[in-house]
Amino acid sequence: MSARKNPTGQQLQISDGEHVAVVTEVGANLRSYRVGDRDVITPFDQDELPPASHGAVLVPWPNRIGDGTYEWDGKTYRLPLTEHAPRLTALHGLVCWTRWDVVEHTASSVTLAHDLVPNPGYPWALHSEITYTVSHDGLEVALTTSNESDDDAPYGTGFHPWLSPGGADLDECTLRIDAERHVTIDDRLLPTGTEKADGAWDFTEHRSLKDVALDDAFVGITRNAKGLSWIELTAPDGRTAAVWTDESMDTWQVCTGDGLVGADRTGVAAEPMTCIADAFRTGQRLIRLAPEQEHTVRWGLVLR
């Protein structure tokens, strides 16, 4: 299929030995990442749309904005609703379905750029550049966004990889999350507060996912001596697909995809984010990006 007819545009493969990843021109999505014959993330085919934001880059906000309406510096803005009744939210930012420009493509790395133009719901100009790099250590991602407007812009970002169970049933896998607090939510999946992540929400040690359904955020994240926070999905084959973030992001969103078309328990969405849902309305963890200011985040994936 030609790039012109392909719904996700050019397929940009990068590799280093057994590590092979494919990034799409549309959305700069991470479509696949494998080590040898084992998927690290749940892939989607090049001739299909990402089924449940698989591999998406979330700019200028991750997750949901309730009613698509928010206030910023005394003005009210309204975004198109992309998640319909009963939730009625603006979901996952504004760059998922747009073409990114390929800046550089080498054997093991690819950089793409995107210019977000002002619109009535988000009247700020942002320039984003993302680089994916594979090595024998895994896959690393770095995103830098700068504000090219004359005024401060509200900003958040996140990413949407689905960790792969390696062909196993998710009920046969275990999950571990480096986080000590669980975000409570209403029936629209918008946050209402936080609580200690104990009982059903305690994933600080590996727990079975049998009969466990998640679409939840976790904060109070913990880090190792290198400043990295992790989510690990271990399958019956003994392999662990894991995602990490450095100190640039401090929120995890975790979803098992129950009931989602094309993603019903086919993996675990392990999403590093700078803020929880509804940050544009609550201001919690929301970034105020000044004119010409840059903001950079870094995360990655490994297979153990």
C-alpha cells in the first residue's frame, strides 16, 4: 500500500539488531516495537487506523477535558467533543490525526516535527519535535514542545503505548506499577480526588490481572536510583514488557481495554503523562508554557 493511500502515511522503520520499531507519519504514532519475534507493544497493521489510540502522541493535553470547555487567563474556550455521550469530553489532544514532517531518518532513529496552528478552542501555536531511537538497551522517546505564541499557553502531554502480553491471555499476566496513590473518578472517568493505592489498587508488587479491569490513573509515583518510574507487564513466557519515564512526567494512566473495539484485553495501556485528566479545567499539574519556552519529556520501552 502506498503512503498516499495508507491511513497512517509513511511507515518509518528503525532498527538495531533484533530491536525493530515502526513509527507512522500520521500522528507520529509508535505502530510497533519488537525484539526478535516478541512484541513489546501491541501493534496495529499499517493499513488500519490505531484502534484505541495505540502508540499515540498526546499534545497539548493527555486524556480528557470534561465538556471540552475550560478557562485560561479569564477567557473561556470550547474544544470539539471527540468522546460522545455519556462522557462528552475532548480526548487526547489535537495532533493524533495530523501528518508530521520527517526531519531526520537514520537506521536506528527517526525525528518528526509538527506545527500546531491556533484554532478557536486552542488559540496558541506550538512546535513539537519527537525522536524515537532504538538500541540494544531498548527504545527511547524524547518530545520537545515550544510555545511560538505571544501569550502563555496551557500545556500537557502524554503517550499511549499498549504493553503486549506476547500472545498470552491478559488474565495469565501480572502487572506492577510504581505508584502509591490512585486517582478516584466519576462515571465520566474525570478525577474527583486521590486515595492511597491499597487493596484493589495496590500494584506496587506484581499482581495477577485475572478478572481485573482498569482504566485508572495513578500518581505519587515512585522511582529507582536512576530517577525512573516503571510499569511492568509479565507474561507466562517469563518475558516482561516494561515502560519507563524519567522525572519529566509524574502520572501513569493504565487501561486493560475491556470492551474497547480492537483493544479488548489485547494488552495494557501504560501511559506516562505530565498531568491527570481534566487538567485544563482543574489546573492540577497543568504546565504554563511561556512564549519561546521549551518543554521536554523522555520515556522508553524495554523487553526483559
